[in-house]
Amino acid sequence: MEEDRATCPYCSKEFVVVEYGYRVKCPLCRGRIDVFPDSKYYIDTPFGVIGIWKL
């Protein structure tokens, strides 16, 4: 299985994602970032963020 990678908006470096969620620490600069497997399946609502899954 191919590993997911992300780029930190603070240090602009790419890293391997080991944890998804809100305010996850970047393993390189320790900045807090939001990391999700696929952002098009998460929507912001007045009640919070809701995940949408395909069945």
C-alpha cells in the first residue's frame, strides 16, 4: 500500500502522514495542521465538521 504524504504549510516540507485529524503536529516543525485523507469528503457546517462516506 502506498503511504500518504502531505506538505506542511508552515515549513513547506513534505512528510509521511501517520495520523489524521485536526491540529495534528507536523513531525518536522511541530506546527499544528489539519490532515485528512480526502478533503472533498469533509464539509464545514454551523454544527461542526461532518465527514461524508460513500457506501
